[in-house]
Amino acid sequence: MVWYGLLETVPFNSFEQLWINFVNEKLQQFFNHHMFVLEQEEYAREGIEWTFIDFGLDLQACIELIEKPMGIISMLDEECIVPKATDMTLAQKLNEQHLGKHPNFEKPKPPKGKQAEAHFAMRHYAGVVRYNVSNWLEKNKDPLNDTVAACLKASKGNALLNEIWADYTTQEEASNAAKSGGQKKKGKSGSFMTVSMLYRESLNNLMSMLYKTHPHFIRCIIPNEKKKSGLLDAALVLNQLTCNGVLEGIRICRKGFPNRTLHADYVERYALLGAIESKSSPDPKQCAIKMLDRLVKEGSMKEEMFRIGLTKVIT
């Protein structure tokens, strides 16, 4: 699985950037949850007592600010059907509803350099992003043209297109279903759904699918923007590590015990810290226990800094 973080990479964060960052929040939440599920399974195999903490919940406040009732997306959808509503009335209502009341909703700082004016700011897991709501209502009310959708749905000789548009209900189909007294086919009718509704449906389907899988995570890091070998732009790399959740993952790992060493390997590696204890028993686990007991008594380690499992020392 590959995804990219996008925060202040452009001077004008609009409707599209909100959705990109929202998707990244959901994917990062999935990563956090999945990583600690694996941690819990490892601790269980080693017979270690551990109170499971789902760090995916750390991002819940930001996600709810965007997707819950009276959240940003819901208020945007509502404003799209209000007579004489404008982008500025949306900005005003968002600030009245959330500013000073939600920890992730902030007053934006004044623009710098080429940055555009911002109407509100949001605290994402990778940093604070300033948003400009210009043209949000127009963009949100611009779903796919129903004639185009009907044409794509009726296309022949392309199995992929047929599969993609199979669940789409056109206005004509919805009207015919209503006249015949039948139930409306549950679909993505452009006449009843905003762009945000379509995006949210697609995102929910994606997340439902991901939670049924056993994922592997890949982070793509660009060392420099000049595409030169042997050149590492530290600031660029650090920004990517922040935006794609690597630093967030490190923070989570530090809450648990990220290092796992087999008893025998631990005794061999750290024998200098307890020469007598490292040879006190033919059982490497007992040797490891005595070595760690000595370190605790000497004040070199604290008991909460490690656990001794069935096969490994976990620190």
C-alpha cells in the first residue's frame, strides 16, 4: 500500500486538498490501528501483560471534525442547497460552529509570501493546514453529468467500464423506478448527491475493504527534487517523513516495546553488563532474568522499561 501526505505543499489549499488530507487521515488511522494490533498479537504470543491502546483513536477528533454531522463536509453539503448561499457564508458558519469549540479547528495565521488568504485552519496529524473556501460550493455541486454517466454505463465491449458503472443510477432510471412504484435502486445518482457524498461513499468502501485485508505498508521518500544521485535534502526528507506518517509511527512505537531480542541473543550481546549472570544457567531465559535484575538493582534500568517474554526480551 502506498500513499502520500499533502499539507502545505501548495500556496492555495482548497476543496481538493481537504479531501486529499482527509483520505490521508483515514489511512494513517488505519496504519496506527493495524500496527498496534500486530503489537498486541506479539505481546500475546510472548505471554506479556499489556493494556491495548488503539492509537488510531488519536486521529479521531480531526476525522470527526471533517465527516461527522455538523462537520465540515456536512455543513458544505447543507450550504449547497441553501438559497443565496455563498462561499463566504460557508466560511462564516464553519467558524461560528467550530472556532474555539473544537481542538483541531483554528484561526488561520496571516498569509506569508505567495500564500493565499485562508478562511480557517485545521490541525492534521502532520501539522496545521490553512484552507481557502473559494469556489467550494461550485466544486461540490459539480457531479458527473448524467448524460455522460449514461453513455459510459451503456458502453459495450469493455468489461471494466461495465463493472465500474453497474451500480450507478441515472436520473432516467430513478424516474422510471419511481413511476413504476418500485424501490429506488441504491446508487450514485448525480441529481441527489454532491461531489462530497460521492467521495465519502468511495472512501467508506475503500476503508471497509482495507480492514478486511492483511496489508503491508510502503513509504516512498524522494531524496531531492533535482533527481540527482548522492544528494539528500534533509528538510525535504523530514517533511515527507512527517507528512506520510513515519514520525507518527515512531511516536507510537515508543509507547510500547519496539525492540525484541531472543533470550540467547540478548545474553550473548550484553554479557559484559553481567558476566557472572550471563553464565549462571544453561537456560538463556534465566540468565537474561538475572542480568536484568542486576541492572534494575544498580539503577541502570527501570522495571517498566522491559518485559521478559516466553522466547524474547522486549525493550
